Amino acid sequence: AKDAQMMDDANKDIYSPIEGEAVELTEVPDQVFSEKMMGDGVAIKPTSGTVRAPFDGEVVTDFPTKHALGLTNEGGLELLVHFGLDTVNLKGEGFDLKVAAGDKIKKGDVLMEVDLDYIRENAKSDITPIIITGPAGTEIAARELGSVTNDDVVINIK
């Protein structure tokens, strides 16, 4: 039973997929995210273009435009990493996706490399919402704001 409990706790931690500064979603200059229409979470102002797995799990959605990834952890938590704002319009330019839907991932695995300079020049913003998209009713217990790396838990689930 202890192992099951440990596994459960492990699935409550979402590590930062990107190095940078974690801020409240309300700071994202896009209502879809700032008003939490897609779900709750945090946003990261990236200082690095490397996107890493925030937990052990699986890639459930990759987009042809490569700007976002849908991930799920072993506990069934669904997470959307949406790199930058209006980045869908870049049609994949500046993004080098290292994974595809169906791939198993381990925390820290490199999922994507992003050309930050290109994004900053060509997109509305490089701020990256990290959104919990499911299951419905998932509540956040804590958010870590400020400077974060992939070794920092940015969201803890109740």
C-alpha cells in the first residue's frame, strides 16, 4: 500500500518544463489563458528554449505546428504546454519537436527545442502557459512562482 501512496504523491507534482520565471496565469496577455478558459496552471517566461518532461508519463497530443504538447502523467493528469502566444501562426518554424504522440516520457526528457530569438521576433510573446486540462475538477494545492528549473515543482495538485 505504501508504494501505491508514493506513486500517488509522485503524480501530484508537476516540474517546470522550462527554465525561466514562473508567473500567475493572470499575467498572460491572452484571455483564453489569463481567464483560465482552458484550465488552471502557471505561465513561464522562458530563459531557455529547452522543453523537458515535467513528469513521467506519455505524450498524448503533438500539433503539426509544434507549438504545444499535450501530456499525461501516470496518474491520468492532463497537461498542456503551450509555448508562446499566437505561436500556432508560425507553422512550426522555430520549433524542433523531439517526441510524438504515444511516446513514453520520463521527467527531464527533452521534448522540444525552441529557437527563443525566433519566437521573440515573430510571435506575440514567448510566455508559456502550463495548463492542467484534465481531469475535470483537478485542484491546485500550490504554485511555485519566481525563478524555476526542471528540478523545481511549479504546480502541486491537491
